[in-house]
Amino acid sequence: MPNQFSNRQEIRKPAVTSKGGIVAAQSRRAAEIGAEVLAAGGDCIDAVVATGFALGVLEPWMSGLGGGGAMVLYRAKENRVEVIDYGMRAPDSLRVEDYPLANDGSVAADLFPWPRVKDDRNLHGPGAVAVPGVVAGMEAAHSRYARLPWQDLVTPSVRLAAEGLLVDWWTTVMISSCAADLRRYPASAAAYLKDGLPPNPQWGAKAVTRLPQEQLKATLAHLASAGARDFYQGDIARSLTRDIQAAGGALSVEDLAAFAAHVREPLRIPYRGGTVFATPELTAGPTLAHALRLMQASIAASGQAPDASAFIAYAQALQSAYRERLNDMGDAPGKRALGAEYLAPACTTHYSVVDRDGNMAAVTQTLLSGFGSK
């Protein structure tokens, strides 16, 4: 399955070295597209944009145009670290009373075990759609640092969509895991199911099964030629909101037009004599800061190589950090210390890029649930 994985899967993989840069992603095909951009003289950010849009085609269960994310960037010449935050936002017209709790003691059958909302309205369907951030995030990074034209970087994903989604064993597993919800929505069922069932790869040695992605192809082609803002203020924006509102969702053209990615200062987390740079606010960065603070204290207290008690301390640090995250993280607006007052401070894919000049990017993009709103 060369589109998704290396030819051999190993627990430990050999280190890869390169003077021209490296792209690391779960999808081998997406990483190769990013590497081709670097080989063509592109900046780290050019590879970020090309790889990100490719992943949206190759891993539609993980990320895509309807998702959001954040990236931590290191610019070698200036020796500077910054964060571009393009997390999703709730539509302005969304009403809390439209999401009543089930009040039966059940928890959400999803990533986080929060109290369940009636009919899972917050997890799937038009009521679960937020204002997407991926296109705005790619646009923000491209405008700051890219060397290559936007159209050149989006076009590889257009070609991938034209090929159709390869049905290998992993595609079957991921679609099967969400098929019960995907079949609720005709467009999703048409895109990812066959006769209402998950697709299966053919048994023949040379047989190839692909799912057509003509609508995605058309959207990406339009995005490549019209530019990123069309997603928020043009034909794509109007088409997107028209469909969602017709189905009962809240997303509006005003929500899209007002959306912008934000450049933020990273969290600087002191840890064992070094500094870990992470994303601030409603991301995993503050949770990481909380865990590392407790872990460092346990290491300092032991003063020796890790033993059984040290690993117990690590587990306790993670449990403490996630109790904070799941119980309290959304309660305070803006930057939060999360128990580390010396710091100023959300079915996900991650990829990293380093270019020939030493510029680096760590990019996390998510749909928050498998296939997002389904």
C-alpha cells in the first residue's frame, strides 16, 4: 500500500538523512509530494502547504478542508519560533440550547468522554460543523514565507483527487469505523460507501479499487485557481453555507468571511535544561506543559536513571494533565497557565518538514472526529 505506508512496517525505522530537506507524514504519498516541492527549490512552508492539502485527499478521515489545526514554525535565519493557529471556531449563530444533554449518565461515543448531547448533534451532521480553518492556516503561512505560487502547491492534491481514493486495507478499516454514521448522509454515503457498505480492496494481485472524488477534485481545482480567500468569501463559501444551512446547520457566509488564522507566540516550556516550544491556548500545548512540569519535578527528586517509581510518576503526571484538560480547559478565555504560572499561555494527523536552510515546521491538523461531521 505505497500510498499510505512504507513498503515494510517496522517498530523501529532507520534514520533518514538529507541535505535537501525532509518531510515526515503517515502517508508516504503526501510526504513524497512535499519532498518534490523541496527539491524544486521550495521553502519549508511550500512543502507544508502541498503536503497538507495532499493529506486532505489521502486521509479524509484525519484532516481536510473542513478541519483546523496549528503549526509551530522555526525560522533559521532569524532564530525565531512562532505559532500559526487556525483552529475551528463555533458559528456565531450557534445556540447552546440547541445542544441539550442526554441527561441519562451516558458519555459521548467519541474522542473525549464528555457528557453526551442528545442525538449526538455535536458529533455528526450539519449541527456539528464549525468554521473550518485549514485553508486560512495554509494561506497565512504561504503569505509569510512561501517561494512558490499558491496554485502550484494546491495542484498536486487536485491530481490525487482525480485518481480517486485508493481502497487498501487501511482505507477499509477507517471507513468501516465510521460507516454507521456516514450512511446517514447521502453525499457521504455516495463518496465513501458501496451499496451502503464499506468498500473492500480486490483480492487480485494487480486489482486496484478506487473511490471517485470528483467533487473534491472540482473544489480543489477552483481553490487552486481562485485563491484561498474564495473558500471564505467566494463561490466555495456560498456553496458550502447553502448546503449546510439547507440541512439544518448554523454555518453562515458571515462566519466564513470573518475567519482568520492568528500568529501567536509559542509556549516556551523549560524542561531539563532545554526549552520545548508548543502551541498555546486550546491545544495540547498547555497539557504538555502541565505534564512536563510534573515529570521534571519527579526526575529532579530521584536524581538517577528512571526506575519503576519514575515511570509511575510519569503516568501520574499524564493523568493529572488530562484531568485538567478534560475538566477545566475550555472554561477560561485567552491564554492559560494551567498550573504552570511561569508560562503564558483540540482523528488528527501530524507532519513535519525541514528544508535545506534549517527552517522547520511541526503541523497538526484535525477533524476532531473521524471524518469530522461525517
